[in-house]
Amino acid sequence: MGRNTRKRRSSMATKAVAASAALALGGGGLIWANFYASAHESNSSGQNETKAANAAVQVATISCPDVGQKLTSVPNGAKQGVATELANLDKQITEAYARLASTRQAQAGDSGFVQNAIVGPLKEKRAATIDRIRINIQRSGGQFDNSLSQLAACTTQAANNTNAGQANGGQQQGGQQQNGGQQQGGQQQNGGQQQNGGQQNGGQNNGGQQQAGNGGQGGNGPVASDFVDITKVQANVKAKPGKNGQASNGTFTVSCGVNANKNFNTDNVIVAPGVTNGAHHTHDYVGNQKINAFSSNNTFLQGGTSCSNKSDLSSYYWPVLRLQNGTQEFDQNRDGGGKEGNVGKILTAQQAEIKYVGSPKSKVVAMPQFLRIITGDAKTTTNGLANANAHWSCTGFENKVQLTEQYPICPQGSKVVRSFAFQSCWDGKNIDSANHRSHVAFADANGNCQNGFKAIPQLTMRLIYSVPAPVIQNGQVKNAYAVDGFPEQLHKPSTDHDDFISITKNGLANKIASCVNNGQRCQ
């Protein structure tokens, strides 16, 4: 029914529609249902609907400084306590975002509501949690950087200011985005096709996707501007660094499947060990089959593997990709799933290609046992693109176009591709670091490791999906797909990331390095 001819529903009828929508969409529909019911409560002036819709447009999400990325050193005795408190910070943001999304009518009626009822209390909780981090560190003999106490306050972002390139004071950063040595620079290519989908109001049914203030089936993205027709994007892939006589030219390919057995969980043992639902989104796992929040160096070798090479017990895991078509997945009413805005049909990759490659400038050393690497950043809406390493493309276009800030709309016969090239330089000492980044690094633009770091075999991954092509109509997206993420990150493409723990036996790590150094093609 057209906007000008829409009839006003009674309060009871509106709530009934909202309740039905919530049931249809599962847990992810609850945010939308709450907004829809409040936005359409009638009054004598008919202004509530407009006010609530405007509130949804004005405040899209909550942005909080990423305390974990600022940590430089945590004593061994404090690591578990600090990890638990960092997970509490994530949980607090998730809860605050859910409250933001479900109180649109109150926000419309009170300009101070968000600050007084959401952002202010969140700051108090974060301040107390950061102080517990301080206590944990100091009790174990470590030094606490008092500047971290200044990171308690959070801000809100408007719907038209939630792209990753606009985070961090509007400065777009992309120095860490690499694909097999090709720096992408985080350029947003849209070929003139970008549309402002941020101003989508609740109550519009789009092919089974209820588009709320920030779009998407779960009410927290993606929106139309998160997609682009890849055929309209100019080529942006740069040439790889040239090789010298010391280059390690070999490759070692591993076959570990595509998670057809649906080995999922919402934990992240690297960032939040010992914390259930530490990721707040669902991961696909291949390789080691018993990785969860409570796994450790003492248990990793007991996990078994989906890899054809049974000496490879490494854990390869990444956030699932979902088609937002109204499907009620197994996790629709669970933490990390629909309860946190991650909704729709989980898509299993048709191919998962995992390969270790060499350095263009030197030989490599073997990866140490239990080395942990995270590539990309799940919080680019907050952190900006400095650590983003998302690469989206389509089969037939990968050598020409790689996207960081938009999902590709692929032409008929072409498939969606997610690719990752992990950090390939290691400090030679540590298997992890306080911020889970400092112990590894990317090679520079010429392919060299800096600061005394050593080249290691570079892990590369290529995930291929069959995805129905999204359609942009009237500023909205139909058949949207999106990667799972923290709810306040709005399912932005730039938040894609990948996780890895090197776990091998029978000398496999040395065999991989030797193969790569000798220029062989091994598997």
C-alpha cells in the first residue's frame, strides 16, 4: 500500500502485526518488532510515527573505543582476568545497542534519552570494567597505562555516518589491507552505484526482509549502500611486489573441507578464552574439530581434524555468511545469532581453498606451535580501516577488483568470493600478544619484513559462495547477504575477518616451510 494511502492501524492491531513479524523472523526480528510497534502507535496529531522513524535515522549505532587494541602488555597471571573483562566490555556494548534499537519511540519524545538512559550508564559500566582490568594487571606486577581509563565514554553514530571509512574522525585508513602482497588501501569503489540506504524506515516488507532504521532482516544492516554492482567498479588490484633471488616460491595446499558438518560456535578462544559467546557471532570451523572458548594449548592436539593431512590440527575459523531471506536458522533465538541481530540462512562455502605461500624477498621460517593470528578487524565501524583486511570479489573479477567497504553484486554465472591473506612476518618470539596483533605484521609494500621480524609461510584463504544476486530498489536492498558480526557494527563488509591457530604434529610445520623455500608445490 502506498505511503499516501496507508491507513492508520489501531494500537492493538499494530502490536499484533509486530508480534507476528517477530515470530516470523525469530529472535532477530524482535528488535524490528519493538521498533515497528512503537513507531506506529497512533495519536491525535499522527506525529509519533514520523518522530520514531526520524529517531531511527538520527542514531544508528553506538561507538565505543576498543580497549583491547590499546593493550600492549599483560602479565601471564592477569591474562585470563583481562580477557574476561574485555569480553564484558563487548557484552555491555551489545546490550546497550539492543536497548538503543528497541527504544525508538522514547528517543523521539526525549532528546536526552540516548545520553541519559543508554550512553551514560554504559560509560559507568565500562569505567568499572576498565578499572578491574587495571587491578588484574597491577596485582600481577604489570604496569597499567592510565590513559586507558579515558576510553570509558562512548558516542553515537548517525545512519549516514556508519561506513568504516568515516570512523576514526572521518579519516579513512587502509595501510594494513593486503591480499597476497597486494595492498588494497581500503578504497570504496562504487562506480556511481552507491545509494543511501541508511534512511530506511521500519515496516516495509522487502522480500521477507523487514527493513528497520538500519536495514537488514535483523534491523542492524546491511543497507543498500553496502552493495555495489561489481561490473561498474573500476579495476583496483595492484601488482604484487617483484621477487628477488632469495624468494621462497613454493606453495603448500591443505584440504580441510567447507564445514559441511556444521561445526559452529560463537566463541573466540584467541580473544576471549574461557568466555562463552565471546565473539557475539557465529563462526565456521574447519581443521581442528574441538575448538571452543575452553580449548587451550593443553587440549589442542586432542581435537582431531577435518583436514586430509591428519598431521594438520590447525584451527581455521571465520564468521559465517548469511542470506537474509527470512529463514529461521537453528540459532535464531540464541546468543550470537538472532538475539544479537545475526539472522538469515547460513551459507556454506562451495569451496574453501587454504594455501601457504612464500615471501618474494626471503626464505621463511616455520610457524611456531600454537601461533595465533587474527587478520582483519571485526570492529571497523568503531576502529576505522587501519586493520581492515576484508576482500570481497566475484569469480572472474578477482584479478581486477577487490572490495573492502562494499559487498559485490555478481553478474549471472559468477560467484561471491571472500579472500584473506594473513600477516606473514613474525617477531620470532611470541605466539600471541596482548592486542593479538603486535607479534605478527604484514610485509611492507616491497614484500620485506620490518623491525627484525622474520618471514613465515603466509596463510591465504579463498572462500567461494553461491549467493542469489541482491537487488537495489528504491534505495533498499532485496536478497541481502552479510557476514556475521558484532550487532553494533551493522554488518559492514569491512568487518570481515579470519582466525587461525597453528597446530601441527609429525614435523608438519617444518615440512610446510621447506616446501615453500624449495619452490615446490606440495599438499
